Amino acid sequence: MFTPPAAWFTGFIPDLPTPFDAADTIDLKAFTALCERQIAAGVPAIVVCETAGEAPTLSPAEQELVIRAAVDVARGRVRIIAGAMSNATSQAIALARRAEAAGADAVMAVVPAYNKPMQEGMLAHFRAIAGATGLPVILHDIPSRTLRPLADETLLRLVESRQFVGLRDASCDIARPMRLARLLPAGFRLLSGDDVTAFGYIASGGDGAISEVSNIAPDLCRMIFSQVRQGRLQSARYLHRRLIPLITCLSKDSPAALKSALSVLGLMSPATRLPIVPLDAAAQREVVRAFAAIADEELIDSVGA
């Protein structure tokens, strides 16, 4: 059943990694703990089986397993946004249908990578996915991975359908919220998909961020968002600067650096799936040093600083 995002698609929403064990199978115990930690921090929603979740390396059955696990943990306390990531429209449709059957609250569909479709192709791709599910659809524009961006004009054609409820915008264009504010329907949400530019994006009128760093410091991210919304930009900027060393680490080697950081906190193994490999020793030390800049007592204690 279609349910609009209302108040839940806003603020900092974590893009959860997929934990693997020594046998390269999904570690559901660790995944459950990650979900519970975010719920306890008060996040409005959780993204699974997307960029940080190494979705291209997960089989459809594994993706369904992860989504069902997140839904079971959430028990309605937060919304579950499931990735339907494929550059083949038919496969993206199949993933969206699996996500709906597994109990997800929304699906996230990305601009097809590698194929380099024209804007009309993107339009047809997203409309086909929306036509195959009753769930709200969140668009994901990430030109650094897809080479071709989702044009503003294409976005405005898509939002003629109320099923498209938001955009995860990793274009790094912080002027986009101001440019589109008067053109988009009421309730359509624009969230940054990039931690580096998230502060500027929200300060320019964005509704939040789909974030990797929120996996590590959800309370600090929530505080930054609150300060921006209250117009306390100097305070928000100061808090955001504390995250910059960690954000820099994450952006260089995602999601290996994210998994390394969470392993430092004892929350999961740093194991990844090929073609992603775990961080080398020097990069791991850089992640540990980045924690010091956060100056959060709980985190500092966790890394033994």
C-alpha cells in the first residue's frame, strides 16, 4: 500500500553496510545490532541494500534476507528504505517487488550505471520501476558512479507522479535545493547523498542526507541537522568540521573505510566482498586517528583514546 514519506524522509538517514562473517555470508547478528543502534539514536529511517550495503555483490535472495531482517528489527519504529539497484530495468523491477514483499516502506532506484542512458531512457527506467510496485520510490542521482546525471528537467517530469517522493542527490550541487524548491510538489524531499557536501546542501534548503558517517556518529549528525534547521549555522558548521577527517576517510574508500570504522567500535567485521577489499594497515590507522577529531566521549572510549 502506498504511504507518502510525511515526516520520516528527513534528517540524517544512515546507509547501512552489509556485515559479512569469515565464511563470506551475511552476519545477521551484527546487522541486527547496527539497526538497533540507529533506532536507539532516533533516526527516522534506514537505507539497506544500497551503496554502503555493497548491493551489486548481493544476490536477490541475500537482498531479500537483509530487507526482511531490517523490517523485523524495526517493528514499525523506523521506516526501511530498500535499494532496487540495477542497470537492467527488469532486474531493478524484480528487486523492487522483492523489497515490497519483504515489508520495505519504500524503494530507492538509482540512475543506471555503465549503460549511460539518455534522459528519456532514465525516465522510462524509473517509471517502469514505479509501475511495478505500490511503494513510494526515492530516486538516486550519483553521477560519479553513473557518469550521466539525472537532469532537473527529467526529475520534474517524474514528480508528476506522486509515487516519486524524494531524491538522494549525490551530484554535489548544493544549489539544487534552492533551484528546485518552487518547482517541486509539496512534500517531495531533497536529501544529499554525499557527506562531504551535506552541510552545505541542508543549509541551502535540503531536507537532510543519506549518510555513511551517520552510521558512526548518529547523535552528532542529528545535532548538526537540528542546529541548521534552527538557523544556528555557526554551531552546526563547528560540529560538522569535527566530522570532516572521518568523512574524508569514508569518501576515499567507501564502504571499506566505513566497515573499518565500525569494526574499531566493535560493531562488525571489516570484511568486504570483491572487488572491494579491506583497508590496508596505514588506512586503518588513519580511520582511528579521525575518531579523535569527533571528540565524543563514548566514541573516544570505544577506540581507547
